[in-house]
Amino acid sequence: MPSGQYKLEAANKAEDEIMSIQAPKGCRDIFAEEAKAVRYLEEQFSQLAEVYGFKEIRLPTFEHTELFLRGVGEQTDIVSKEMYSFTDKGGRSITLRPEGTAGVVRAYLEHGLAAEPSPLKLYYMINAFRYERPQKGRYREFQQFGMELFGSENPAAEADILSFLDSYFKRLGLKDCELVLNSIGCAECRPAFHAELQSYLRKEKDRLCPDCAERMERNPLRCLDCKLDSCQSVLADAPVPVDKLCPSCAEHYAEVKELLNALKIPYREDPKLVRGLDYYTRTVFEFHADGIGAQSAICGGGRYDSLVSSLGGPETPAVGFAFGVERLRMELEAKGIELPELLKPRLQIISFPETRAESLALAKELRAAGIYLECDLMGRSFKAQMKQANRLAAEYILIYGESELGANELKLRRMSDGEELLVARAALKDFLSQ
Ligand code: ATP
Ligand code: MG
């Protein structure tokens, strides 16, 4: 992996003005092996998603800022602190997407998908942008995979989504991602609960951190999952939403848990789990991984029955989640789970100036049949080409000299044991495809 810093010498600049170009803070370059691992995660995700009946949606990288103000919520950390927003040349306020759900809902409404038969099931694989302090597991550009299921009020919707996640993590070989579950109620039961929590918090205001002291008035629910021990000790006896659910929320939550039991998906209930975004109702969940340190949440999601209508659409219940691909990879690495390695070349063709054209033509033909092979593009000596074949761990080599020009049979050398095999030119494709 290249590591040196790239220096660009701007014309007519003195030595001390050489500009060093680096990726912006919190952004990463992804090289071959990691790119391959990410591609594998994408393939597994999309294959399983299709099996569950979800269809892919590809979204714009940026949206009107207004969408996130309304769709994520002005009180959230994402909107109040973390957005990459700018004014474009037409004077519009634009924001690089900090998450996927708002864009999916925008597309759902814009294309009239509410008129399609329910449930409508979509999945996405996106990069997302948040202006955060970069640290392990936290970047300014990162990748999320997510799903949204529209149109079902039934607890089976949560169960299906969680069944998908459980299968996906198991398929990757992750056995101990912990599902943490809670219910935070609905528009019916929440106002009374808010008031009760607020009056509890107001009495303790002096002992809360400055963030919570502020959140307490606008969004008291968020105080419940403050990460500071000092706040958690204040909150030890605070009322929690799950104890104050209205009968239909309580029944819904009980059914979600029943279905999870039937699906043999283990979970831990955490009455203080709330999600950072304003739009959640009833079920909220996270998956935590124990191998990746402080940023242990790899996945967050839940039900958001009021988001579609709050963005101007019809009343539409919905369930969704998103997980962070970088954190998922860190967990796989921490658990020593190996993803498929980079391919090694099946063949390296060693050529000479007078055989270059013909050997490139052979390479083209074999590659068209999907065979990974390498050939010389540097005008290297025979010895240097052999060295390259060893470095790349090619399985076979073919020395394409003058006597090979137009020959009907070609001699392959198997690098593992030096064994030589004569193969008819016409049979080469089949031989190397095996
Ligand atoms: P956190 O508590 O870590 O800030 P969050 O609640 O902001 O997470 P969500 O908005 O629910 O995260 O996003 C879903 C997932 O996306 C997270 O569980 C995490 O795996 C990943 N994620 C969020 N922010 C980042 C980031 N800055 N860098 C890398 N991954 C991230
Ligand atoms: Mg965050």
C-alpha cells in the first residue's frame, strides 16, 4: 500500500512553498484488499437483500439542506453539528447526505411509491458525510448499508428486518453481535412521558452535563442515552418510556419480542436506548460489537411511523436500519474473520519485443473468457518478468518466445512444482478456466 506523502510542486514556487496534498481530515483511501473486502460485503448484502425481497435504490450524494432539516430533525447532533452544507452556484443550500433514510423517503414521495402495493422494501449502499471529530471507527466520509420497509404497521416488519440482519451477520461469520432493543412509544404516549421525564430532569438540572441541560427542554428523550457516567448516575431512577407505553404500543412491543423469540434471535432490552434521530417511534434497536472499542454501535434502526407524513406524504408506517461498513469491517478483523483474498493470476505471459503483439492478442482472448492473467507492459527483461511472476504468485507461466509464434501447442510451467505441460492453443482457454 503506498504510504509516502504526495508532493505537488506548483510551477514557479520556491522550495518552501511546495504544497503537500493530503486527503481531507477524516477521509480515507481504500486500496485493493480493503476494496475487495468491501465489495464482498456489498455482494453478500445485496444478494441476501434480494432474497428477502428488497430492491436496490441508488440515491444522489447530495440533497437540498431542507430535506435533512425536516427529515432528520434540527435538534439532532447530525443536523445541528455534523452536516457538510454549502451554497451552490445557483444560490441553493445543498448538503452532502449524512445518512440515507431522508433521501429514500424523499424518493419514495417524489416517485409516488406510496401508491405501490405494500410493503415496499428498499435497500441502499451509500457513502455518507458527517463533520465529526475523526477517531477510530469515526470518519467524515464513511459507508452505510441500510434498508427501509414502508407500509407495514405490523410487528412482523421489525421481525423481518431483524431476521435479515441476524442472517447477514451470521453469513459473514459474526456470531456475537448483540441486538439491543427498546420501545420509545408513539405520538399518543410520548407527550405525557416527555413531561414526566422533563420534570424529573429539571429537578436535577445542576448535575447534568451542559449538553443534557440544553437537550432536556427540547428533546428530553436524548438525555437517557448520554454517554457520561455523571449523567447516567443522575438518570438512574429516571422514568423510562417502556414503562409508560400506551396499550397499543405495549402490545406491539410484546409482539416484536415474541416474534424474535420464535425466530431464535437473542436480544437484550435496554430501557434507556433511544436513537439520535427525531423520527423514531415505538421499536428502536442497535447492534453492538464487542471487538471494536468505544464506537461499538455497528448498526442502528427502528420504526419511524411519522417520518413520511412529516415530509408531506400520506401516513405511512416504516421500519429501517443503517450500519457502518467501516465498523463492521473492524469487528470482522478483530474477530479474525478472513474475507476472500485477492485473486492471484492464473497465468503470467513472459514476452519479448518480437512476440509482444501476438502475446497481447492471446492475453486479450483469454481475459475475454474471464481468466485473470498478467503480461509485461514495461518492456522488462526476461529475468525481471520472471521476478514479477514470482512476486504476483502466478499459478502458471507461459514463455512466449519466437518458437511460440503461431505454434499450435504452448508450453505452460506450473510454478508450484516446475512441472511443464503442453497445451493446445485452442484448448488453453478451457484449461485455464478449470
Ligand atoms: P454514533 O453513536 O457512533 O455516533 P450514530 O447514532 O450517529 O452513531 P447512525 O446515525 O445510527 O449512527 O448511523 C448508523 C451507523 O453508521 C452507526 O451505527 C455506525 O456504525 C455508522 N456511523 C455513524 N457515524 C459514523 C462515522 N462518522 N464514521 C463511521 N461510521 C459511522
Ligand atoms: Mg453520531
